Amino acid sequence: MRFRNNLLGIRIKGVKTFRHNRPLRVMHWVLAPAALSLMASGLYINKPYRNFLFKNMNDARKTHFMAQYFFGLYFLARGYYAIKTRGYRKLFPNSGDIASLPKFSLYELYLNKKQPKYPKYNPLQKLLFIFFAVLFPLQIVTGSALYSTGRLQFLSRPFGGLGNTRTVHYLGAVGLMSLVAGHMYFALTESFSKLKSIFNGYFTPK
Amino acid sequence: MRNLKQICWPGAGGDLSKEKKRLPLIWLGTNTCDGDSISFLNSADPNFMEIVTVLFDFRYLHFVMAAQGDMSTSVLDDTLAQDPGNFILVVEGTVPTRNNGLYCVIGTRGGKPLTALEAVQEFGAAARCVVAAGTCAAFGGPYAAHPNPSESKPVSEVLDRAVINVPGCPVHPAWIAGTLIHLAWYGEPELDDFHRPLIFYGETIHNMCQRRHYFDSGIFAAQPGDPWCTYRIGCKGPVTFADCPSRQWNSEHVSWPVKAGTPCIGCVNPGFPERDMPFFKHLPDVNLPGVTVNANRIGAIAATVTALGIGGHFTAGVLKGRMSKKIRKALHPPGTGFELLETTPAAELLSRIRKALLDKTKE
Ligand code: HEM
Ligand code: SF4
């Protein structure tokens, strides 16, 4: 049993504390390159004459179609893992998190100096995970309809046709890109110690 | 290319008169520009003459009736009385439903207006099968576009039975003639998830396009008329199911939009024209409450807002000294002591104690 350093909500400073286990770290590092290449290639597909990152449409589409499998694999694995370990309870906000959201927002808006600490994820992160949990499958469903236009045509029915499906895929991508940009900004600036934990699993509260 | 006659009747060697009994057929025009009728008249092989006199017992086509008034509409009632469950009903156009359908009257019956809604529901219920010819009848088209003052609906939404959709603006003569002939001779053709016959709508334009190699290698037309892939100027080929690239238009097999240098506008799509507009833009406009914005503009706005948000938060962090504090913290060895975690029993207990003390002091 690794030391989680949390006795009913009291944490000792300066002690190496376990944060992310190996399956989670592996999954995260499958997702990150897959999602980033999906975004880059997706933007190219949207405006292919910009000549940015990819040589031509064929390259961009091949990249997109390769990354989509890793993205889908990640989603299945993460979903299975969340259900099997009941990890979704830590991932999504509960009533306590909602109640704590104003306090955390005041800190992030620089209206309160003292940083509220949380057992694992803060309420804003948990809110972000809700958006991910909606947008990931949305991208997979709309993307699959665009990918296999014939066999998976039924997937475009709820959107009212393939054209609408493409618009939804694009808007979903826009939302996802904004959220991922925010996620990366906070991950890089919130705490260097916590940033380390997504690589080696541990952080040290200071 | 073999013509429809040879495909449908290989045994008869193209001699239609040797084939089976002719099915009665009624073609109703509702809210329509009649483009589908005109396109149908251009059917090359079999031609309109053969369709009307040899293939079908073509009873009614509003566009070319020699008779008028009650004399013409009585044909409809006769068909209903003589051939219930046996005739094919083709509807061209959307069906307005506002004010009990008064926004489209297709004739009179017993001195009273016969609305399209009434007619489609009555004949639709009695027909052997119902075919929606053109995008309006199949999916709503321009007449059902926002704000849709006549509350127009596609045929499938005013009937509670299956409808075969044969969209197109206008419908290709071979798509509609082929579907009707298939119905008469072989029964219902295989349909896709939008109830379109797979023989004509089974593949995207993009996957059959002659300019596809330009798409893959990234050579794009900058304006209509350029001989390259028209993706950049809004081609809807990637999201449009139709066989235009191989079948082609203009009395069949002559040319089609991309070959003529203009992008496909996706005229067979559900949501056409609204969800395909502007035609020369890659993505359509999106109706948000109060405003209409292009999807790509939404992307640009989201990027700007995100950049401003992150930039603002970062700048404030630097100005308020939080960033430098974080860097100092990262460089120094950790301190000692305890920290209290929110949303935990300890935090809950502390807040209760605090509240109790506060109440005490108030008293
Ligand atoms: C992080 C997730 C994803 C992002 C950000 C993303 C982004 C995009 C964007 C921006 C486009 C261009 C849309 C346009 O303007 O035409 C696109 C196209 C596409 N995406 Fe994705 N996508 C994601 C996931 C997926 C997944 C999971 C799949 C497949 C299951 C997929 C399949 C496709 C396909 C087939 C296209 C159309 C490509 C073409 O036109 O040839 N995408 N994507
Ligand atoms: S012209 Fe249109 S249909 Fe043809 S390859 Fe380009 S995008 Fe696809």
C-alpha cells in the first residue's frame, strides 16, 4: 500500500505522497500525443491550404486516422478502469465539490490569497472532467460517422445528416481545444511538484 | 454505359412493352418550384413518353395535365376508388401544416379547397408505396428552412408510414425514374439510414470524384473555374451521398458541378440549403439564439477568448506575485507542518467548530 498521506483530510507537508498509479499514467500518456495530433491534423483538415505542420491533406488525414485509434483505445480503457475501480467517484464533482467551487474560484480570481487544497482533484478540474466525459465520446461518435461514411451512417442520423455531423465534430473540437489549452496552462503553472506526479506518480506537498 | 432499360429488363432486350402490368401512378406537387417535374421530363432512357405510356399507368402529374379544375382532380378520386393499395404516390415538395395546411392548395374538391396536407395524408394512406421526389419532399428543403412561416414538413413527417426519399435539388431524372421502375418491377430498393435508395446514394461524391487526387495532394481551387479540388471554396462532396460524379447530369452523363468547376453544394442533404450555406464556405453558418455565425468564426472567437483568458490569468499571476511565489516554492526544500484538505471530514469538522464558535460569540 503506497502512502497516500491523507488522514480524514489532514496531510503532512514535506512527505513524498502517492498521486497517480501506473495504469493512469500510461493511459494519460497515450491520450496526450493522440489528442494533440488529432487537434493539429484536425485543424489542418479544416483549412488545408495553410501549409502548417503537414505537407498535404493525405498526411494530415493519415495522422488523424492513426491517432483516432489510440484516442478510442484510451477512451475504452479509461472508461473500463473508471468503472472497475469506481474511480469515477473521484473524477467527477460531488455536492462537497460544488459547495467548495466558490471558494476555489475566489482563489483563482486572485480575490483570496490562501490556496484551498483538495485530496486529489480540485472542483474546477472535476468540472473539466465532466466536459471531457461528454466531448470525448461525442468526438468519437461524430468522427466515426465521418470516417466510415457508409457502414456507420446510422451514427449521423441523430445529428441530421453527415454535414451537420461534421459541423458538430468541428465545434466539439473547438470546445475540446479550448479546454485542453486551459488544462495544460494550469498543469504547467499550478505546482511543479504535482506536474512531476504525472510522470513518476509521486508529489511532495510543500 | 448501359441504359436503365437494359439494366432493369435484361431479358426483354430493352423492349418495355413486353413486360408486366403497368402500375397506376399519381404525382402530386405540393410546395414546390416544380424543378423535380422538369428534371423528370428530361429523363433520357427511358424517356418521359415511355414512362407515361409504357411503364406506368401515369394518372396524374400536376405539371403536365391537359385537363384542369374538377376534371383534372377527379382523376385522383377515381384512382382512390378503383385502385386502393395498388397505386404509387409520388410527392414533390414540402407539406405546409399551418392553418390546417391552407398554405398550399392543390385543387378543389366539391367546390372546397383541397389542401396538400389533406391530399398527401389521404392518398398516402391508400397508396401501395410513397415516394418523396426531391429534397423538399424528402427532407424539407428551402420551404421548411428557418423561420419556416408555413410550418412546412417533409412528407415522412405528415404520414405514419415509411416513405422512400429520393432527394436532389432537383432530383436527377435517373434517380427518380430508376426508383419508380425498381418499385414497379422488383419492389422496394435497398435503402440507407435516411431511406434513400442505395443504388443512387450509396457513396459520397468525394469518394468518387475525378478531382480526388488533387484533394489528397493538397492542390485546391482558389475560385470557381479553377481546375482543381474545390474543397477550399466550400465543396460539400465529403458529406454528400450521391452518384453525380459517375452518373453526371445534362440529359445524363455529360457533366456535373465539380467537372464544371463549381463546388458541390450538397443539394441532396437533409438540412439543405440552410445547413450547407454559405455554399462557398467550408463549414456552414450556425444559428445561435439571436445571432447567426459561421462555424469557423466560432472557432476563431473561442481561440481568442481562450488566449485572452489564459494570458490574463498568467499576467495577473505575475503581477500579484503568485507566479514568483510558486517558482520559489518549487526551488526550495519543502517545509514542515500539516495542511487541511477541503471536502473531507476534517474540513467539515473544522467548519462546524468555527460556526459553533461564531454563534457563541454572537450570543
Ligand atoms: C481530440 C479529438 C478530436 C479532435 C480535436 C478532432 C478534430 C477534427 C477537426 C477539427 C476536423 C476537421 C473538420 C472539418 O472542418 O472538416 C476533423 C475531421 C475529422 N475527424 Fe476528428 N477530431 C477528434 C477526434 C476524432 C476521432 C476520435 C475520430 C474517429 C473516430 C475522428 C475522425 C475524423 C474524420 C473522419 C474527419 C474528417 C476527415 C476528412 O474530411 O477527411 N476525429 N477532426
Ligand atoms: S472537388 Fe469536392 S468532391 Fe471532389 S475531391 Fe474535392 S472536395 Fe472532394
